[in-house]
Amino acid sequence: MKKQSQILAMQPEAFSMTDKNDLKKREAEAIFQTYGRQDVLLVRGLGARVWDSDGKEYLDFVAGIAVNNVGHCHPRVVEAIQRQAERLIHTSNLYYTENQVLLAEQLKQLTGMEKAYFCNSGAESVEAALKLVRRLTGRSRIVAAERAFHGRTLGALGATYKSAYREPFRPLAEAAFVPYNDIEALKAAVTADTAAVMLEPVQGEAGVYVADSEYLLAARQICDDKKALLIFDEVQTGFGRTGKWFAKEHSGVMPDIMCLAKALAGGLPMGAMLACGPAASGFSKGDHGSTFAGGALVSAAALAVIDVIREERLVERSAEMGAYLRERLKALSPRQIRGLGLMVGVDLDADCKALVEKALARGAILNNTAEHTLRLIPPLVAGKGEIDQVVKIIGDSL
């Protein structure tokens, strides 16, 4: 594998892949048009930077939507994938594989949970959680928060707040939605018929809204009182994103179930549903399954990701750089800045969709979650110089 300095020194033509406009035409003819794509063809990535087919460099402050926590193509992760691909890629879950067990043990140690179920995405981890609470409690009613995003599969979609996502696919098993951070509303909504309360400790897709510690503590008590289960959706907040290994650590609240994905395998598709206490014994053989889940290749990548986060102290770096990013954003005179670690939302008096396009032209990849809201979720390897550069680009684009 080439060193970073070698890749950075490559000539633009070395990055050329194919004609972008031709590829766009072929894409429209061959792929369901379910995504609104920006007009750029990305072909290479390293650390917090990516390059397009013309050789133009960008600072990536979306990170695959909080996936590339250790950066693009981290050498340790690439090496682990290459080494495992030469030995064993897939066998199915009809047989034992070592990497899956090693990863489950690592996740138990990191989270304090007891059992893991592996899957292929965040939505699938939520689906597994929903099946588990039904199996365990015999109830189906879920309480979720307004602005929540838990995925787009049918079960997860029922707990996703935005009606535009749900409307075309009704009827669904829809959650009862309550205002976020409102203890009294949550208390009123959870009844003896409630199977579980599902919450994001930080609502990412909504624009980075952080749960009060008191709210999560109250949710734990309310669930205990009503014998309901507490699910934390940490798909976006896990693996150092918020300046802790997992966002639950900010409040000290232990859920019954955790949903993980995104950064888990460094860019390969992988999710996990973890459980503790009575929930850890809720599934029996045959209750759930997935052909590709926890395969040797993705588990090898995930083990490498965990090693990198530890050895490069990326959790601590996320807390430090996140504080620096929020401080630098104050120069933009925002309406509000929210966030934990390198998971930051900023409200601006500007058309943020147009701002994202302007920033792209200036070499920064950003994401807007609402008309006036930017979400900044860069790789945890991003440094002060890169943060300064992106904040300047935002300022220039306003």
C-alpha cells in the first residue's frame, strides 16, 4: 500500500477513472433513483480527504455519514481486510468463525453489555432490537422521540418520526412519538402495554440534538417502573464519535439494548445489536438470522477499527477536536451550536442546502439536515488545520 505522502503527490490524471457525465447517464438508466447525489464522482480517499475523478481534493466532513471514524482507507484496516480476504471471506453462520467471537468479546468489554447479535446495517440492528423486545415481552408498542431517525426498513421506519418517510409505506407498526428531552411526556406515554422506549442519545439526522442526562436517567426509571425495555440507538454516536466510546457514557445510563453500525467496520457494511440483563436471553435458536452477518471479513475490519481507535486515542481526540470545532464555529455568528465530540450541528441564517453546494465547489464536503442546519461529522483523525480550513470555507460560502 502506498504511503500517504506518495498518494498526495500523485498527479491529477492518476485519479481519473471515467467520464463523470457519462457515468451519471448510465447510473440513471441502471439504478433506482432513490438518492439525491451531489455532482461529484469520488474515486479515492485517505484520512479526512477524498479526491474526485478530476483529481480535485476535498476535506470530507461527512465521513460517509459518521462511518469513517478512523479515516478513509486507514492502513491498519486495509491490511486487516487484505489479510483476511486471502484466508476466508464467507462461510455463513452455520459454522463457527473466530473473528466473530473475538469481536463480540471486544464489544462486551467496551459497552458492558452481555450478548451480541450481528447484522449488516443500522436499520437491521434496530429490526433485531424490535424483534427481541417482542419476543421477550409479548408486547409490540414502542415509544420513540419526535425527530427520531431509526432506519428505513419497515420495522425501523415505524419508529422514524418524519412522516414523509412513513407515509408511502403505511400501514406500519408505528411508534408513539413524544417530544425529545420532555420527561413528563415520556412518563405519560409509557404504559403497561409498552414493550420498549427507543432513543438516540444524540439525534443525528435531526440536526445533532443532545439528550439531557436527566432525561435519559428518567427514561431508565420509567422503563423499570413499567417493565419496559430501554433501547439506545447508537448507530451514529458509537465508536468515539461523541468524545466517549459510546454516547451512553455521558449520562452513565445503561440501556437494555444497544444498536450499533456505521463506524463499526471502517466502511464495510456491519451492524450489531447488543443486550444485557433479561434481554440477553431473549432470543433462542431460530428466532433471527442473516446470511452475511458477522462474517470473517467484516469482523476482521471491525477488530482493526477498534485497535486503531484505542492506539491512536481517537476517543480523546474526538473530544478535543470537537471542542475546537465548536469554538471555531462561533466566528460564523450562528443561531445555535450543538453537539458532543466530533458530532456537531450548527444553525445558520442561511440557505444551508445552497451553502453545501458552494462549499463543495471550494473543496469541503458538508451535510445539511434542514434548511438552516449543517451537520459536521468528520473523521476522528481530522486535525486543527483541517477544521480551520473547513470553517473558513463555510464562512466564505455564507
